[in-house]
Amino acid sequence: MKTTTRSLARPLAMLCLLATLPLAGGDLRVGIAAVDITPPLGMPMAGYYHERPAEGVLDPLYSKAMVIEAGGDRVALVTLDIISVTRNVTDRARLEIERTTGIRGTAVMISATHAHTGPELVEGDRSITGPGAPKPVAVEYTEKLPERIASSVREANAALQSAVLRSATGRCEGLAFNRRFFMNDGTVGWNPGKLNPNLGLPAGPTDPEVGVLQVGSPGNQGPSTVRATYVNFAMHPDTTGGMRFSADWPGALGRVLAGYHGARHLTLVANGTCGNLNHLDFHWGGPQGGPGEQNRIATILGAAVFQACKSLEPLPPGPLRCRSETVELPLPPVTPQEVAEARVTLESTRDDRGANFMKRVRAHRVLDIAEREGRPHRVEVQAIALGQDLAWVGLPGEIFVELGLAVKRRSPFGQTLVVELANENIGYVPDRRSYAEGNYEPESARCAAGSGERLVDAAVHLLGSLHNIE
């Protein structure tokens, strides 16, 4: 293990160089596990700017872990059926994982699927879903979550066995849509409503790529021998709604794949850059909400995964490497008057969920920025590589799709899985152009224009450095 530092405009915070020797054919092992992290009823649910205490469980939430060992060195990929993960939760989970498994914390990527029917985690002393301090049940849940994450990695590590990793890139057109529109009246709309006569053109692209990584047994490719599938696709999981906990379409996708591979099959969903993407087709008048919608989506996406599996190729032997870089993101400016107005807004609109949505969005943003007292955000960009053909990039927020596509275009690896909401959550990160266009995501962003491009540059730098290691 070797650690180095460099003098860069963006300081290099963490470096993890794993195996650097070619692998023998039997050196690859993979372990998988899932630990139930469904919160107790009454827990505040995340995803909106008003309080929603959970009244039931539609389907359970999990911490799912995949540990990959190559040449004796290991990385852990964790996906959580929650809206986001905090820096504190990640740091504590990594410490426990390293202590109990020996997997270095810098070799652990913890990402959230962004399900809007999961719990609200606590970060700081102010609740985003309701007035006042966070609820004690949310504090307790957040306190216990790092150990549950570590438990999933421990179980996956204990389950390591010889495996073949096969990868493919598929496509799923017409399922995800850009939710920002250039409207006919010259404005930029956000979720402008189905069959809106003022609809113009989408204000940005989508990313129809479906990244697939399949864990199989050596020498056998039958359906029941496929132990797990890791899926990377870019689309907001905000389809189910209601007052019951649910993993949304990532959970439903797991049920679709298990219907073919068997009940023991595990599906891990790492969401792509979907800060401005969701499932709503505004040119179609059909209903697109409720528990049934997650199943419709999972059926379509599952078909794309199965189609991609026709072109699966075994990953050539190669070393595991990982690096992380700390990137400083500047704050948007806020004035003392805006801070005073934000406090009044939150107090006066606490019982009004609809008409004052954007006022509450702006108020939370202003207060969050003001609390930093000018300190820029220092966030982690993470890259993991297996050989010269496959890489993961972890980005710390709800990243606009344009930025994820830029990472893929500039990556030297044959397949790059770009994962948002990895290891922490800075909130929305639009591309520079979208800041000028305004509306919800830029109005909510806690970092200044140009921050997304800094994350892209850091990711590309990390990928290039990992690809150059022989």
C-alpha cells in the first residue's frame, strides 16, 4: 500500500493503490450481502419540504454490499435504499468496516439510490421536513446506520468466493426524461405538468445507458448461478409516493431480476447522474405515480438489463486501484436580509405545504449557506478501477446529467459507471449553464456555479491517473 501527495489546485486527500501485479485466473473473489435497514414506523420520511411520518412498509429497505477481491486486495461497493448519505455516516461506517474487515475505508464507496420513500437522516440541528429540531427517532436511526452498513460489508466479506465478473452496457430509451423545459413563453420550466400546452423543448439530455455488472460462478452461466447484478442507470426514484417505506423502482427492479435468477439473487442499484431527470413523460397523459408505477418502470428497465446481458463479456484480469480527491466548492452569495427573510418564511409557512414550496426551498438554501459562515464545501470525488476496462466514479450530490455524460466522454476506461450521491450529499449540482436558467434545482443548490465542472475535472484526473497505472 502506497500513499503519496501532490501539489494540485484541488488537494489530493486520499490515495489507495491496491494490487499492481497481473492476476491469476482464480484470484477473483466476490461476496454479496444485504442487511435490512427499514426504520420504525413514525420515522420522518425524506424527499419533500414537509413532515411525513411513515405509516407502514410497502417493501423493505436494505444496505446491499458487494466486496470484490482481486490479487488479495479488496474494495466494497454499498448501495442504500435511502434518499442520501451524510458525510458523518460514511466516515463512521468506513472506520468500522476497516476495523472489522481490514478493507481500507478509502476503498469503500457508499451510495444512496435516492428513494423518496425512505427515512430522513439527521445532519445538523435543524430538520428539513418540519419546524424545529430533528425528531429523536431520526437521531437514533442515523446514529445506528453506520453499524448496519458495516454489517452488510462484513457479511459480504465473509461470503467471498470464486467468481467471474461480466460486464455490459445496454440502453433504455424513453424511460427517463429531462424534467427541465424551455417553455413556449420563453421561461425555463421544472416539472411543467403533463400535456402542458406551453411545453417547448427539453432543456437538457438524458442518459439512456444501462451499466451492468454481473457476478457469476466460474465455468457456469445458467440463470441460477448468477449471484448478483450491479445496475447503473440515471433516473430519480420518486415514483411511489405515499406514507409507506419503499425502495421505489430500484427495489422493484431487484424483484424483476430475481424472478429470473432466483430468490437469492441480489440486485444493487447505483443511481447515475439524475439531478435533472425523472420518470415523468410530459407528452403522455397517463398516470405515473403510486406503487404500481415502480413496477412498470422496473419491468421496462429489467428488459433493458436482460437485453444487455446478451452481450456480457468477462472482465479481463487486472489490478484493483482506488483514489479519492477533496474538491473545494464555493458558496453562492447570500445577504443578511435574505437570511432574515428566510427565517420568517420557514416560520410563516410551516403549515402551508403547497403554495409556498419554492419559498421554503429558497429559505432552507439561504440558511444552510449562511450557517457555513463563508467556508467552502470540501467534498470527496472517488474513483475505483478494476483492470483497464472498468471504473466507478462516486460524486457527492444530485448531479446534473450533463456532468455525468462529460465524465463518461472523457474517461479512458472502456466502461465507466458514474454514481451520484456517493459518500455524502452536497445537494443539487447543476451544470454552469443551468444556473443562469434558474428554477428549482439552481434555486436549491448550496454550491456556486462552476462547482459541477470542478467535480468533472477531478473525476477525469483521477480516472486518468488510475488508467496509467500498470
